[in-house]
Amino acid sequence: MQRRAVGELLRVSPIADDLAARFSHAGFSLALVGGSVRDALLGRLGNDLDFTTDARPEDVLRIVRPWADAVWDVGIAFGTVGCRKSAPDETGQGTHKGYQLEITTYRSEAYDRSSRKPEVVYGDSLEEDLRRRDFTVNAMAVALPQKEFVDPHNGLADLAHRVLRTPGTPEESFSDDPLRMMRAARFAAQLDFSVAEPVRTAMTDMADRIDIVSAERVRDELNKLLLSDQPRKGITLLVETGLAERVLPEVPALRLERDEHHRHKDVYEHSLTVLEQAIALEGDERDLVLRLAALLHDIGKPRTRRFEKDGRVSFHHHEVVGAKMTKQRLSSLKYPSEIIKDVSRLVELHLRFHGYGTGEWTDSAVRRYVRDAGPLLDRLHKLTRSDCTTRNKRKALALSRAYDSLEERIERLKDQEELDAIRPDLNGNEIMRILDIGPGPEIGRAYRHLLELRLEHGPLEHENAVAALKEWWAAQQR
């Protein structure tokens, strides 16, 4: 680990040493800290670097403004100044890399039980600053420019054993900032770490403290967890400690008790499997919308579960109920409206493929499927395929082939028609001219009628579209 760290630190030395020299000249100390040191030890240090200093924020601004390419102070209320700096890369070939730097004054912070915002108090020593960090693996530093490794809480040993502990007691750490309980789940998912038993116990005992944290901070932490390599691990920890009951209660509610004859799946485990299968289909980019939809696609099942007279268990219209629940939950977590709309729509559509049965799809059905999915079609493909978790290989193969066939039909029709932008064969202006009427609700009704014809029969010749419009209008007049 230390050898890897040396290599990583040498890579960023030019920019780190230059910045440290400027702080030293101004009479202040500087250290690389927290996640940057942890990632350097793991051999995964990126171009986002975290520093800590005894300089107050106004001093930091005075030092970096003449040096950095850009400076921002949106986090200055919490003692953090951000900046961007370009520096030659390690190849020595004259190319440059851009670095994002955050420089934070030594500090300690704590939540008042009645406040959603932490109170920030500046500290005077590196050791004091490290003690207030969330976990020991994030409480290591490299003092600059001498590159002295500082590890007062044995973070290196915990990193080697891949375990999360807190520098002080977990109760003290989580009381200072309850969001750290969610960070524990996030780091478990991101780094594939286990959580020390005292930490897990404190998370369980103090789960209700997360209520004091703003929805925006909870949302951002949840996003990082979902976009990690192993979100199942983090979600499982949130559910087992009771934190999910406070921030995403629809997920633990999926743990429906199975009836004595095991006539329906464990919906919670099914949803986690769908999430993992959706991730496997993502490609190069991590897709938050797809991952949210995969996790939440069945949250309507607990509310719609019915035990039928023949002994079967049904979940009629759970996709419609689930879409409404998804919208409500994501709205409460302050997600952007576009994400709320897209995730809710995917939840609503995730059963659409199965509604057409196993027979041959008509061109009309294909057009409607594409029209309803709109720009979400590719994600809907991935979600629908991921939703097959049956262990029956024959059934799984049949579903896969059926969906292969649907995608082939979509591609064939795309070659023949403009499926991605299905519109009526006549636009609003043409409708008004042909019917000799002005703007009004009749134009909308005529437009929708022509759209239905387009979906049902495909593109019409202009003359046929005009005749169909006049026939519809005559019927309306009668």
C-alpha cells in the first residue's frame, strides 16, 4: 500500500509541492488528507485532491487566487475553498492535466439536535482535525512538502483489513454528523469494506438521528451509494440497521413474508437482483435513472398484494401504484424533476412488454411501445431484461428470445418509418386549413385521431390522411 501511495503521490507532487510552498511562504501548513490519502494507498488516486490547513478561509483565498486557474467559495461557510489548476502530467511530453482541489481549514463540527445545519468551529492542529473525521481510513494525512505520513488512529491497518471504524466512539462520530451513518453504507458499497460491529450497532441505535439531516444531503449520499460498484452491499446495510426505514422506507417494505406455499418471490431480494442485472447491462456509463428504476420498480407490490380464492397471490396494477409512490419518494428527497419524471415513467412501463403476451407483435403494438417509451426506450429495454430473475432456464431463455424479437421488430420498423418521432401525417396548420377552422380544442382532438391512425396503420399517403381527417370531421359534425 505504501509503495502504491508513493507512486500516486509522486504523480501529483508538482502541483501539491507548488501549493505547499505557497502556504509555507505565507506562514501556514498544508497536508493532503482524507479520501485522497486513502485512495493513494489503494492505488486509485484521481485528479480531485483534498487538502487541510491551519489557514483560515480568507487566507486560503488570498494564497490561491493568484495561483489557480479558477477559484470558488461556495463552501466557504464550512471552511472550504475550491479551485482548479492545470499542471504538466507525469509523462514529461508537455501535456497538461486539470486538477480539482478543495482546501479546508482545520475544523470540528457538530449538529444541534434541533438543527439541520452543522455548527462549524475551526481547529488549530492537524491531529485535532483528523480526530473529527468520519472513519479511520479517512483520518490519515500526508504533511507537505516534507511528505510525512500522519496516522494517529491506525487507519492504515483498518484499510489493510478493509474495515470501517471511527476515530473516536461511533456514537460521538454519528452525533457530530448523522449523515456519516449513510456514508458507512456508501463506503461499504464503494470500497467493498465491512463495517466494524460497534459501528453497525451505533447505526442501528441512532438511525432516527438521520431525520435531522436535510433531504438534499441524504439524496446526494444515496446517489453515491447507488452509483458505486456494489450498491447491494450498501442498501443491505441501510435496511439491516433501520436507516432505510427513515430515508427510503419503500425498499425495506419489499420484504414481504412469503406465504406457506412459497407462491411468490421475495420481492426485496428480487429487486436487488434486478438492480445488479441492470448494472451489468449499462455499458460504459453509470446510469442513475436506470439504477433507481431497477431498485424501485416493484415498490407498488406491498400495497397491491391480494390473496386470490384459488390460492394465487396477485399484484394487479402495482406498476401504476409504484410509479406514483416513486414520484412521491423522489420528490421528498428533492430529486430534479427530470429524474423524477424518467424514473417514475420507467416504473410505470416496466410490465408493458409482458402485457402483449407471447404471440407475434403487430406493427401497431410495436409503434405504441416505442411511442410510450419515447427517449427512455433504451433504458426500458435494459430494465425489462433485468426484471427476469427466474431460475427456470427454459422460461428465462424464452423471455430473452421474445425480447430479442421485439427489439428486432423495432429496428426493422425504424428502417421503414420514423419511429423515434411518431407524429400524425398532418400537422396542426394543415388540419386547420383542410377543415377551415381556427385554433381550438377541435384541432387537438383531430390531431390525436390522426396519431391513433398513424400508430395503428403506419404512415398514410397525404391524400389518404386528408380523406381520413374529413371522414372523422363529418362524423363529429353528425
